[in-house]
Amino acid sequence: MRSKYLIDSLTPAQRRFVMLDNVVGPFIVNLLINGVIAWLLFRKATHVPMWGQSGIAGDTIATAFLLPAITCLIVTPLARGRVRTGRMAALDDASWRWVPRNMVWRALLMGLICMLVLAPLTLFLLGAVGVRELSPWHFIHFKATFAAVEGALVTPFLALWAISDAPAGSAVVSQRA
């Protein structure tokens, strides 16, 4: 009986790669990088408004697009390299075939999807709880956390897509029956 969950069809090495290298790692890295970026840009501000120049909305929209796009440009060649060198078996999963194989198009698509889904949802939730502005330190915490969560959500998909792009001659692991 074939499992309906993709995670059940992964080898132990693929599972570790997806969960540890592409969930935990990106959470920590994006938390630190985006915390530092926010600190550098906003530490001397008196407040960070929701809207307007240097506002929460603009920064959230930019982060929602740029983080997955840049991450895709990093993760895709690293994951493909593991498959190409035989350190990881490729994943044979036809459900990923709709994703562009071209890394730049893939990065743009993922950035656009996240910008159109995560940014409005996040801004709606901030508005719903009455956020009009944040102190610089609250904004730094918000930006770091938003980026960490976005990275942890997006990067596993990027990694799975990349190991599903098996180059010719790579060892392929089909989904188990």
C-alpha cells in the first residue's frame, strides 16, 4: 500500500536532508541574518510604522519575495550537486513536474507565490491585532521571526524539488509501494 505522505517515501538520508538541513538550518540562519539586517537598518529609529517608507508592510513584502528567491538560488545547486555526485539518491516524484526546472524561473515563481500568500496573510494578522507601528526592538524580533518561519516553511520544498530534478544517469529512488 502506497503511503499518501511524501515524507514516508523518502530514504533516511533524504529525510535528514529535508528535515534537518532544510528546516532547522534555515530557521536558525534566517533568524540570525534577518535579525542583524533589521538591527542595522532600524536600531536608531524611534518607531517603525506599518505603512510608508521604511515600514513594516514594505519590508514584509520584500522579505516574502526575496528570501525564497535567494534561498532557491542557493539550495537548488547544492541539492542537485548532492544527487549528481551520488551523495544522495534523486527522488522520483511526478507531483513536482509543474515546477520550472530552470533555477531562476523557479526562484522567481517561489518568491512570487510567497509574496502573494505570506505577505498579505501576515499583514492582515498584524492589522487584526491592531499593530500600527512597532518599536525598533519589536520590529527586529518580528522580522527575524518572520524570516525564520518563512525559511523553515519554504526551504524543504525547494530541496525536494531540487532532488526531484534527477540529472541523467543519477541514482533514482522511486516512491515505495
